[in-house]
Amino acid sequence: MLIKVPNGLLEGPDHFNLIEIDELRGKQQNYLADKDLVVGNIGHIPKILEDMVLSVQTEAGIKWRGELVEVIQRLPSNDLETILIKIRENTYGPRFYHEAVCPFCNEVTKDFRLDLDQLKIDFLTANELATVKSVLLLKTNIEAELKPIYLADMFKIVDITKKSNELVTSILALSIKRLGDKSPVEPKDIDNIPASDLRAIQQYMNDAKIEGTIDTNIELECSKCKKEFSIKLNCFDPSFFDPTKGYTSLNTSAMK
Ligand SMILES: [Zn+2]
């Protein structure tokens, strides 16, 4: 299956944003069952990506000639999410059934259906990808340049979340490429930044197009109280690749 990712990689004039992916086989099921890899971790993600990414190319058909592992390390998290979602689609089909708990009445609804091929992807052009994303912080008069979250950052987030002290500054530091003249940016660099400047960074992250995205927010309506709520699809959780989330439910749904 050949897919287009929201961002891709720029290498000189070439924009590598097409990725040929495989379907899951027995070997990858072993990763998903490996407790050391998956419990409280995302250790299965690089292994699945390394096995499943077959080639990377531009729209003109120029193939990436370097190591594919390097591409995986350099793709923003939204590209990785897109690849994981498309691997699931390529393996079990686009229909994904999941359960969700209503935040208003706690009703558990099983078999919410999500069509993975309908998720909205917002693509970045090569020009947008090359543009420096920076914001001037008014209080400190320092410029903050932002960057996407990469695979290595995601492992740091897993560690930070486990330790849970310095949560805010540590996670924010991963999104800042440069603060004034300082790069890379460490959590301690953010400790003394005034809260109003941090708010400006967060505001800019929401408003500016830092990276192309795949919209994994799912709007749902509770079957009991009929109120609407939204959840986020977590394709980094090993259960995302559980085949029964597509098949078992698919059969019951077909009978309705
Ligand atoms: Zn409800």
C-alpha cells in the first residue's frame, strides 16, 4: 500500500512524502505480545515501523536511498501515527471498532465504529515544511523556534510521564528547537521563562501549522444519555493492532 504522510522529509529539492507499507505478519504479533516492549512503553512502535516501511519516495517517484531507519527517526509524530493507522488498515481493513466510556453518565458503549480511511489528513507542502516556525516571546524578548515531536521524543515523554515531576517543562522542552541562541533546549531552560511567555508558545503551537496532521479526535454520541463527547484514537497502544477490534465487532455489526 502506497500512502502519503502529512509531512515527510525534505532533502535538498526533494520532498519524500510517499511511503510504501506492508501488512502485519506473525513476526509483528510477537512484538505486540512482548510484555517487556509494550507494558507502560512504546517499544513495539520502532520495531513495527522498521518492518513495515518498505520504501520512501517523492511524488515524482525518486526513492530514498539511505537507511529507512533514519527516515523513521526523522518523521514527525503525525507521520508516524498516519503510518501506524494505515498499517492497521492495510492488515485488517478500514473499519475499527472500539469502546468508549461516556464522561457524563459513565455508560460503556462497545462497538463504536471508526473508518480509518476517512480520518482527515492535513498535508504540509514542501514550502510549509521548510518554513522556520518561530514566535517572539514578549516578556523575555526571546525568540522560540518550535519543532515537531519525533520518535526519540516520544520515548522521552513515556519516561517523563512515569516520573511525573517536571512534567510541563519537560514535555514543552521537546517541542522547542531553539530558545534565543540556545539549542538544544533542556527543561531547566524553561524553568525561568515567565508563564505568560509559555502561554504564548502554547498559543502559537495551537495556531501555527507546526506540522501536518492526521485528525485522530473522534466525536461520539453516548448511546444512553445522547450527549456528545470526544476521545483521541491512541494508535501507539498495542491494543490498536488487536485484530478483534476490527473483526469480532464487524460481524455483530453486519448482523444488525
Ligand atoms: Zn452518557
